[in-house]
Amino acid sequence: MQGVKVTTLSDIAERLGLSVNTISRALRDCSDIGTETKKRVKSVAEEMGYQPNKVASFMRTKKSNIIAVVISSLSNPFFSISLDFVFNYLTEMNYHPLIIVNKQGDLATEAIVRCMQSGACGILTFIDLDKSAIDYCEQYEIPVLQCGSKPRDERISAVYSDDYRCGKLVAQEAIRCGAVRPCYINGPECELNTGRRDSFIEALSESGIACDIYRFNYENPNTGVDCIKNQIVNNGNDFIFCFNDEI
């Protein structure tokens, strides 16, 4: 909320006439700070509404074994399947996964801060990070791994599939099944979609098979589904390749 001043260690230090280091050590109950000083510092900190910066605290200690796992939806089957493997592996490695659902598009700095304030020592995300979030993670050396899609920034480590090869493999399966009029349900113009779509159509074309392309209406999903169903029935499509699991 705009207009609300956040109390800092410097504010408390100025109020009490002490150094910032003394204030910090008093709040952390360090043994070299006297009992009375600790009481004064904690009392004034409470009075001024001071809230410790958990991100900074974590970056000093790095003792957490919590991994924040960020997804955009709980209903997407891809996430459900992936989370099962992720949870099993993290548990075997003595880490505790923490699910964070982010529905606001790209992962922003505020979301990264929330993850770290939840005690996470690293982030495994199925969502792209925006530039400010990447800069923030780099500045504070926060470990981040992106899964499922190629990151837009080479500073982010990632694990993702070869979507172009994926499209070819699906086309081979369509041919093996004897499909004569396959279709592709299109998604947004992103690398993940275009790689699958273009290689699927290309591989089918090499075998002399045409492919119908249907555009899914994300703005009105219910209408979009009904429209595509009607097109599939009317055109007699015998093999369907969808852009993603949710469709």
C-alpha cells in the first residue's frame, strides 16, 4: 500500500542512539549485547512496528531445506503429473516441497520475495520469470530452476523438452495409427506451440497427409470447446493433437 513507511533497523538505531549493528544483534539475541539493551531495542522495535526482512535473514543463514514449487494452476494435468515426480525426488533428497500457485502471468519479484519469506532455500518454477525477478534472484544468489519450457533469459537454468522433436514423434504415431485426417488444436503464438505445431504439420506433409488446424478460444473456453468439437465431428478428424493438456 502506497504511503506506508516500512520501519528499518536504521530507524530504530536513530531513535535509540545506537548503531545499526547493535540493533541487529540485539534483535537476534546475540550474547555480546546486554539484557537491558535487548529489552529496550525489542520494545522500541515493537512500538515502531518493525518487521524483520526474512529474505535477508535467509540469505545470511541459508539453513532452510524448503523448495518452493511454483505453478500457474492446480487443474492442469501436466502439473499434477510433474508434481508427483518432483515431490518424490525432493523428499528422497530430504527437501520439503512447498506449492505456490501464481496466476498473475510471469513470476515477478514480489512472488520471489513471498517464496523466500515462506522459508524456501530455492525455487523450482513452471512459469517464466520476468526480468526484474531474474535480476533479483541474481543479486541475492537465489537458486532457480525453470521446468517445462525454454526460459527467455539464458541466466535461468532449465529443464524442458524438445518441442520440435515432440511434434514429429506425435506425427509418426498418427501415421502408425492410420490417421487420414488429423487435426491440431492451436495455442498462443509462443515457441512451445509453434515448435509442436510446425513439426507435426511438416512430418505429416512429408507423408502426403493434410492437417486441419483449429484455434482454441482462450477468452471464452466453453464456447471454444464446443466450436472445436463441432468442427472435429463435421470434418471427420480421426486423430487429435492438442497444444497443451488443459485443452
